[in-house]
Amino acid sequence: MNLQLSEAIQILERTPGLLNQMLRGLPEAWLRATEGDQTWSCYAVVGHLIHGELTDWVPRIRIITDHGESRTFDPFDRLAQFDEDRARPLDTLLDRFKELREQNLTALLEMRLSPIDLGRTGVHPALGTVTLGQLISAWVVHDLSHLSQIYRVLAKQYAAEVGPWKAYLRILDG
């Protein structure tokens, strides 16, 4: 399936609302729970998504549209959320993410990218040459991956309590 920008935007614009519906108002213990050592809480995932909105997706799109392969993307700090926003209430982070995502999708639409533009290339510091279409597709899948992660983290809070039903609840595998 080829990337359709309008479809990608439909997914990207839904993420803030899904996060809001799922997380706003949950007890702090649920928001800070993880799947174990070296794993992320729901709070950390939202912080990570905010950092991505600020430094990853649209800035990299602009590097491709403005510079092509003559400028390598700035490295992305996948763990910056552990240094930023650690004390802010999650509701504040959810509002910030929604605001940033709306701004970024507005900027993306204002670029009026064509199917030909989606084939333009840039240079990722670790992956090498990538297309604009691959970058936008990765943005969508990145959101979906982190939504899945949040649901899994929350589900695992009752992993022991489900008893024998665990055999039927694949979200608890692994």
C-alpha cells in the first residue's frame, strides 16, 4: 500500500484524542507504572511523543524539503523525556502534545506536498538515505507503536489478577 498523505494525517490527528481518552484522570500509580526495568511508563511515552513533535518529524520533513541530502538530520534523543517534563502533571503534557500535534499537522498541510515530493530524499544519521514518504509513514507507525505500548503497560497492571484468563489475553504475552 502506498502512502496516502491524507490517510496518514487521519491517523496522526487522532493520537492526541486517544491518549487523552485513555490517560486523563487515571491514578498516578497507573501513569507511572512500567513493564519492568528499562521500560517506559505512560507518562514517559507522552513525554517522548512531545519531544518528537518538537525535534523530529516536521523538522526532518523541512530538512528534506529545504536541503535534500545535503544536510543530515539532527540526531534524535529517544530518551530526552527522562530529562524533560518529569514533574509536570500528565494532563499538562496531554494538552501540550495536542497543541504541538495540531501545529505540526497544520505545517504539514501548508507544505502542500505532492506524491512526487514523497519520493524526495534526506539522510538519517543512522539509517542513511530515506524518503519523505518513509519518514511520514514512520511517524504514523511510531504513533501506533506507542499507543500499543501504552495499552500493554496498562493491561499488565492486572496481569496477575486475571488468573487463568491470561492464556486468552495476548496483550499480556512477553
